[in-house]
Amino acid sequence: MRSYGQYCGLARSLEVVGDRWNLLIVRQLLIAPARYRDLLEGLPGIATNLLADRLRDLEASGVIERRLAGSGSVVEYALTPWGAELRQPIEGLIRWSAPLMTRGPDGDTFRPEWLALAVPALLDARVGTRPSATIGLEIGGPPYQLRATRSGFEVVPRDGRDLDATVRAEPAYVLALAAGAIGLGDARALGAVEVDGDEAVVRAVFAA
């Protein structure tokens, strides 16, 4: 771990999580604890030796820990309670990135599970009244669902529960709706978003 040699909270934080890939590893573990091969799959572009080095550094710093999962024969990585406190600053960066994200992927790799962190972060910051609802998200690949409750929002894989509505859209438009960068009516007029079911519920959840 390299030191900036500065007695500053930001400098010391960056000494722990500022190296390339570290915060993306934390992102994956905020979504769910993961095995090494799951992290490798969820971090396209990272070299195997670099991932091993980053995991070792984060574990030594107390950000992550290894634990036995399932029958006790599989090792997975999880955030420590201190590491989990990175959720708030990471969600802040996600909200800050909205102008960069709503213009689309421009050829970058996208994985649907990344919306599990991004959409709740965007909605929680601007939607005050949360109606109890479950909305399907079809964005290419496995179907997901957005649940809105009084305690907050979550995006998880479809679990078979009844849906109030389903939204079909490219990921950039889902993010734009969640960020309030485009209204549902405008998105539908552009042909960028399709809604099946109760459109009023979708408008209420996205405050559109």
C-alpha cells in the first residue's frame, strides 16, 4: 500500500481503496458476497493475478474478509462491517456519474447486476414517497425486478412474485428514468421505453 504522506482523511482512504479496481471489487461485494471466479466474471478486463493482489490488499486493510459458504467447502469474499460503510460514498459517486451514464455505454461492457446498485442509489436520493410496488425490468439478459418499499428500493433477479408492471428499455434509459434525467412520457414518445401493466405505478416509483 502506497502512502500519500498526508494526514488527511481522503488521502488515507485513497491509500486503501484508491488503487485501480479496488472500488469496483467493493461494488461487486455490495451487490452480494462472491467467490473468486464470480468476481473475475463480474469484473471484465481485470487480470487474474491483479484480482488476487487487490483482494489480498483489501483483506489486509480490513475492508473484506474470506468466509466459508454453503457446505463449508467454498470460500467466498464479503465486506466487513467497516467495508460495507463504503456503500454511501459509492452511491454518491454513482449519483454524480448520472450525466456520464445517461448518454449510453458507447461500446463499454455492461452487466445487468450493476443496476442493482445504481438504480436504488439514484431513486433513494430523489424519491420521497415510495409506493409499495414491484416492477419488472427487461433490459436484455436475465429479467430483474425493482421493488419499492417504505424503507427504500432494491433491484434483484426476478423471483416469481406478481408484478405491478414491466418496463422494457435499454439500460441507459432505465438509468435516465431513475436519475430524473428524462420523464416516462418523453421516453415512451421516443420509443425508448415500453410499459406493460399499471403505468401509474411506474410513474410513481420513478417520480416521472
